[in-house]
Amino acid sequence: MGALEILEARGFVRQCTHPDEVRSALASGTVTVYDGFDPTAPSLHVGNLFQIMALRNLQEQGHRVIALVGGGTARVGDPSGRTELRQMMTEEELARNSTALRSQLSKLLVLDGKRGLLLDNADWLMKLELIPFLRSIGSQFSVNHMLSFEAYKLRLERGLSFIELNYQVLQSYDFLELYRRYGCTLQLGGDDQWGNIVAGVDLVRRLESARVWGLTTPLLVTASGEKMGKTARGAVWLDPAMLSPFDYWQFWYNADDADVGTLLRVYTLLPLEEIGRLERLQGAEIREAKRILATEATALLHGAEEADRAARAATSMTGAVASDDLPTTLLGDPTPLKVALVMAGLARSHGDARRLVQGGGVKIDGARADDPERILDPGSFGRDGIVVRVGKARAVRLVSNVPKG
């Protein structure tokens, strides 16, 4: 199975500018491929990890990867997927975030200068002179064509600033620089980046007469239709100071049964044959697949020792819980009932949880719950936790993630 076929089988391919050329290039030699990550937050999250794992799979197949920190483009702000202008960040915030992203990327990819490079586009974008850049690069872009892309169409309704209009030009210039400096011929990105990627491919092909390509990954959604990586508590961060390895492990273990196969293919490096076996497990056996998912995903980010520690902690906490075969959700902090219902998969949203409680459909240890804002304090849970039921058919046992002495 070739490198592109592996990406397709694992679910990383949504669109590709020249699929036959990409398939041939990846099969016939080493390709240099890049993906960019703007330092707009102090940590990457599991949505970014989707892109990183695509790079990781290509690196595992012998290709050279470039992880590009967008220290320059972050000063402009990508309008893709935004309904309003991004807040301008200070130089101190950008520097701090860039340092954090560089550290995280180095944990997940081999960035040794040979198999992989870690770069920052501020190194060339901050040195550009406006008039020469507009004459040589800006002249290659049609504003009418740029505005035909969905990212700009959406923003036009609310107002598109001139600085945002330049984002596509700068990202395209990144590809040109990476081609000229490092022979990079393939750009990866999320599907919301399709317009920017196509523009970069067109620019390099026009100015360098080069065979370069673009590939986008799909928007990953859960079986319930929600965007992957969003939880009742917010984004699932990769920084252990923002989300502990234990809570990270729990995020994967609490995945919907229907998502296990998809998540194993994307967020682990397990062989596809083994993943096929795991996703066919049914009933209580699916928990073993979820345990493997959680441990493998956590080991990739935090190391095998932290992953094993999280798995052992989960086992010790749930080992004494009543053996009634109820699914278990661990709670670490005092949490509103409406939030706990979403975390446990008993409600689709906070609004849905509120309606369930106010409609009298929620019981805690057999007693009807009347207040969706009621705080569930895991510190007061007994060793068996508490049982939360919605209607007659659905129930989850909530247990504390603080072991009882």
C-alpha cells in the first residue's frame, strides 16, 4: 500500500489538487511536505493533532516533513472559519505561543533537520518590503478570484478587512519560499484551507514551472455530528498544564463506541489490520478497544510512562465500583449537572441537558433531579460513585478521579 493509499485508508484525505501526480510522487521517491500552525493559542489541540498525524504517517513512510510555525501569518490572522476579525495579539503573546507550539511539534514529529524541519515563517515574512512584494507576488493574484472562495464569501457579509485579504497571499508565498529553499512540493491543511492551498499551488506552478500539489484533510466529526475535540469543558489541549495526561487519557476512553475505529485510524499508529479487529468488538469488549485507543493516543503525546500511569489510575478508581456493567465517566472537579450529562454522553448539548432535567427525565441515585445547575462534587462521591439515569434506558455511573484513601 502506497503512502497516499495509507492516508486514504486512515481517513486523512478530503481533497487533492492532482491526485494521480501525488500518488506517483509519493510512491517513487522522497517528497517534502509541509503543514502550518499559527500560534494563536498557548497550545495546540486535538484538531491540530489531526494534521500532525497526517504528517507523522507520511514521515513513517519515509517522506520529509516541515512543521511550519506561523509566527508571521499569525500577525495577520486567517479569516477562514471566522465570522469576525481575529483579535490582534501582542508580540509577547506570539513569542510565548510560538515557543510552546515548537515544543509540542517536536514531541510528535522527528524534526532533526533531515527527516523533518521545524521552521517559522516570520523568518522571511517579517523581512519583506511592501512595494517589491506587491509587484512580484501581489500582482499574481486576482481579487475577484480570491473572493470566490468560501472563506472570503462568508466574511464579506460582515466586513472583510484589508489585512485579512492578504492572508491567502502570504500563505501562498510560504509555499513558494519552502519550494525554493527546501524543495517542498506538497502542502497539507484542513479542508477550510482549500482556497489558500490551491492559491499556493497555482503561485508556485506559475512562477517556478514546478510540479507541486495540495491536499486537505476532512473536518473530523463524531458519530453524534459534533466537531472532534470540542467537549463540555472546551477544547482538548495538548499542553499537560492545560489538560493533564490523565484527563487526556479519559477523553479518548470516553469516546462514543461508534467513533472508536475512526479515532484509532487517525490518532494512533496501530496497523490497520489490528484496528479492524478492534473496531469489530461488541458490547463490553469495546472497552478494551477504547482502553487501547486512550493508551496509544496518550503515549504518542505524553510518553508511554504517563499513558500507563493514567491507565492504571483509571483501573484503580473503577476497580471497586459496583459491577453492574454501567458505562463509567470519571469526574475530577465540581461540575454542573448539565455539563456532566454532556460529558457522560447522556445529552447532546447544555440546552438539551437543561430540557431533560426540567422535563423530569433525569434521576441521580434514583431521586429525580430538578436543577440543571446543581453542582456534582466528586469529592463527596462514595467508592461506587453515583448513577445518573436519563429515562428508563440510559444510565452512566459517575465516579471521582480522586482515589479514596
